[in-house]
Amino acid sequence: MSAPLGAPRIHLRVTDSTNERARALAAAGAAGGTLVTASEQTAGRGRQGRRWSAPRGSALLMSVVLRDAPALLPLMSALAVCDVVGADASIKWPNDVLLPREDTPVGLAKVAGILAEGRPREGWIVLGIGVNVAVALEELPAELSAGEPGRLPAATLARPRTDVEVVLAELLGALEGRLGASAEQTLAAWRERDALHGREISWTATPGGAARCGIAEGIDGEGRLVVALGDGGRTALGAGEVHLGPLVPRQVPG
């Protein structure tokens, strides 16, 4: 990296979304490495437009501006989070970080989420990361603490709130290392953390489209998820969201 991650840093007690603040800074010419953190978000976003929710001061909420980001950024960032979370951490393609949780249907729960968005043609990407450092699961909305169809329940590191800054420092250091790794090193390390390999998964090719199912077979040399289909064929997913098990339609209250 041309500049150290985390400098300059802007910390906000409350913001709508650290990604939104960082995007505005990046569009205005902020240097690579610029960091936005917050104690609380009112409109934090995850993948597929979902809300990222956590009680004030209990989660690491950060977004960092990157210039000339590597192609495997989603995989690299997930590995950096795993480096901090610990040996039990695994990754749900492409970059949700999971921990074992025995009281869930699939035995896994989400401790961290990552959202990368930006304008590559203008030379910048904002990498947003949320980690449940000290979140008490009983304080979360039911759809997060217990999960819902198509969404894994939450997990927590169960560390004290004073450790949020500790986790931030550890994560910035881990990101520095992972962003400097080769593609071969990244792919090999990611495969060791793969939470989906050998499991049934489902996805939709287009919003509102029919669900497809298959067995995850790992990632290829470009970081795409390879899926074995029921008819004996294979496909490689380059983007989007996959679900563990068959995709169950979400029930809308009548």
C-alpha cells in the first residue's frame, strides 16, 4: 500500500453509515488509507441492502478508502478479519465471516460483514467492515439474533467494549499484510477458511428470479465460487449472494 491504513482518521459518535461518509471523502479526493469509524450507525448497510445493526459502542464500525485496490480485495479483507477473529473463523463466500454456533440450523453464525463499493474507474474503493466485538445477542432484533430464512443469525466475540479499539488496531495491521499478499497466497489461505465447501447452497441469478441449488466446490483461480449442479454440470459465480441450504421464500405478514 502507498499509505498506511487508518490515517487520517475521522471518528463519529453517530453517523448514518461509515461507508457513506467514506464515499463522500473518496469522491472529494481523500487519500488512500483515510479511515472513518463510528460508535453507532443509524443506517448501516450490508450486502443486498440489508441493515447492519449493533448497539452503540459494541461493534467495530469502520470504512477505509483504498486507491488502486487489488482484484481479490473481497477475499483479502475476509482473511484479514479471520486473522483477528481467530482460528475458528470461516468465510461464507465471498466475504461474510462466521463462527461456530451450535444452536443454529447450520451450526454457524455471522460475526462480521464486509461491503466494498466505489468507483473503480475513478481509482477508489471504500471497504466497509463491521465486527460484533462486544455485542450482546439478546439486545439485537430477533431477525439478527435468531436469524430468518436466507439470513444467518449473528455471532459475537463477547469481548469487553474497551476492546473495540484493540480490534481496530489489529484489523488494520492484518489488512496491511493481506493486501500485500500474492493472488496465490490469498487463494490458498481463503480455501482453508471456506465455510461452504461440500455444502448445499442456493442463489438467484437475477433479483426476483428462480432459485438455483447446487453443491459448493470451492473457488477457482479468479476467486469465483464453483458450484456442482444437479444435472452433472458446473457453474462459477462471480458475484452475488449465496445461501446455505435451499432458498426458502421469505414470509410476508398478511
